[in-house]
Amino acid sequence: MTQPLPILSLVETRVLGVLAEKQRTVPDSYPLTLNSLVSGCNQKTSRNPVLELSEAQVQAAIDSLKGYSLVAETSGGRAFRYEHNVDRVLRIPSQSVILLTVLMLRGPQTAGELRIACDRMHNFADISSVEGFLDELAERQAGALVVKLARLPGARESRWAHLLSGAPAEEVAGPGGGSAEGAYASHDASLGEVAALKANVARLEAELASLKALVGRVCSELGISEAE
């Protein structure tokens, strides 16, 4: 990959994660139609955060990802279908793609949680195998794709997060022996707030694009300049 990977939005990583997940869990339906992709993005299980994206939001994310060659469009049957190119663009093995997929769909996870969550897509032999691929992603010469987060108070293992959306917010332990429960609650609330804001921004951007297109058509029909 000659160009550095851009920072992806929450909606873009959700679309990318769903495509990579469904390629392995429902291969007979892959590549996915827009409707199937929207359903996968808004799935209530195995998703953190849970989102309610519109077709316009998902289509905008698809168009953006196509510009980075991370998603390709195929025309088969009565509808366009979409597939991901994560492994080819990032030049990483399928096991690493699967780990990134779970991190994009479920948020930060420990190596043990990742091994369980990946089971439908790939059966890692043990936690050491998961950690080996995570270490490779973290030390990747072309740029790290995951990072090991600071261990939270009371936690036995550190969690991992993907870097496709930039560096995650730093996790800080509560002052003077604050409870682990409080630290987790604060972190989860922060994640939810950020996710909601990002989803709203993506929705507004899609609506703005639609309005601009409508204004352009109206101005064209009336024979006037948009700047007037």
C-alpha cells in the first residue's frame, strides 16, 4: 500500500466489519446487497455500540470506502452487491482480518474474548496464537493497526483496540483507588456518547449531500446558478 490509510469513521468501520464478518458467516449471501449490509450494520447482537443507520448513511460510507479501494461494487442479479478488500489493501493474513473485524464490530477486547468471538470465522488454537497475530498487527512495518490498552483496575488482562479510526481515547484509572466498576461505567458511557455523536455527524453529512444534489437539480431545471 503506497498511500497511508485514512482515519475511518464509525460508520465506515461498521460497514467494513460487517462485510468481512458476513463473508465468512454467510458465504452464500456474499457479496452483500445494500439492504443486507444495512441489516448487518444495525444488528442488535455482537455489536458495540448498537447503531441505527439509514440506507443513505451506509451508502455514503460505501462510496467513501470505494475511494480507498477497501470496498468493491459488483453488479450481479437485480441489485448491486458489495465486498471488502481489507486483506489485499492492508496486506495482512486472513486471521488478522478476522481479529480486526471483531474489534471493529465489538470494540476493545481481550485476547481471550477475541478468541471466543472469532470462533465462527476462524478457530484459533489458543490465546497465544491470538496474541501472536495481535503483536504482528501492532508492530506492522507499514503502520500499526491495533494497540494494547492500559489494563483497567481489577482486570486480569489488557484489552486491544483497532487503530483504523485513529488512536482510541486514553483509558485512565480512577484517582486514589476508585472502584473498577466506576472506571468501566465511565469508559462505557464515553464510548456510547462518542458513537452517538459520530452516527449523528454521518447522518447529517448524508442529508447535506442529498440536499446539495436536490438544489443542483432544481437550479439546473430553472437555468440558474447555484451561487445566485
